[in-house]
Amino acid sequence: MFKKVTLTLCIATLTVLAGCNKLTEDNYSKLKMGMERKEVERIFGSPKECQSAFKATNCSWQEGDATLQVQFVESKVLSYFGNKIK
């Protein structure tokens, strides 16, 4: 009985953790030039890091080996680049 409960909890935990992955090809395909920063954060969550210089803000997201870099100007996507997004 205890083994079944433990196994069920492990499977449930792995399922929840797998659902937390936001750096996916599907989400990456939703990115568009001119998109509002709020929309990007709605898709990918809060960025790991942001740095501002002049009118531009560069933000990055990371999950495992996957990374996403987005440059915003006036809170709109100017450019973006993803690496190892699956």
C-alpha cells in the first residue's frame, strides 16, 4: 500500500513539474515583433534577469539548457533569440 502511494505521489509531482516548462517551441512561436512585455511575461513568466541601457531592456529566461533573450524598446519586443528550445 505504501509503495503505491509513494509511486502515485512521484508520478503526480513529475507531471506537475513537466507542465511548468514554459520555454517550449509552441510558446516560442507565439513571440511576435512589437508584442507588449506584459504579453511575453504572461507566456514565459518573469524573466530570470533584465538589464537596461538607454531605451532598451534586455531580458533573459532560462530552463535547463534552454534560453530565451528578448530585447524590449518602450516595453515592446524589438528582437528575440531562443537557444535549445524544444
